[in-house]
Amino acid sequence: MPFWGWFLQRITGACLLFLLAAHMYLTHFVTPQDPITLHSVQARMHVSTLLTINYLLLFLALFHGLYGLRIVLMDLAPKTLNAKVVGVVLTIVGICFGVFGAYTLRVLAS
């Protein structure tokens, strides 16, 4: 595994722990305890801090999860799988999910 992949995997893991704690705190303890409806979620998305945390959670979790999947796949079958093909496929999947997730957050925030 290249050094930067290893390093970014650890950094994103630590950031995800911090962001998840911040997300849980802001969602459950700071905002009013309204029932969860589409309108209450949209109202929460107008808080720029929560929206930023959600974007960061989306992209960091995508990277962390897909890079972890790449590591698992390359450890299970290093000779039968081409590392470049696996990387390209997972990058395309990550971009598709990232665009879809960002679009969903954008729609909720508007």
C-alpha cells in the first residue's frame, strides 16, 4: 500500500470520528427535538455548520470506505485483480456516489 493511501486512510478515520461526534451533538442536542420530517430536516440544513459537516462526512466517508474496499480486494486476490482497474472502477463509483450525495444535500438545503 502506498504511503499516501495509508496516511490518508488514518487521517480520514480520525476526522470521521470527530465529525460524527459533532454531527450527533448538533443534530440531537443543539437543535430542537422536533419529530423527524422532511421539513425539520430541511430546516436543519439551513445551519451552515451542519451542512458543512454533512458534506465533509459524505466525502471523507466515501474515500475512507472505498479505499478500504480497495485494500481488502487487493489483499484477497492480488494476482487476479489489476490494481489500476480496481482503482479506476472504485474512483468512478466514488465520483457517482459523491455527486448524488452532494446533489441530495443541495436539494435538502434549498
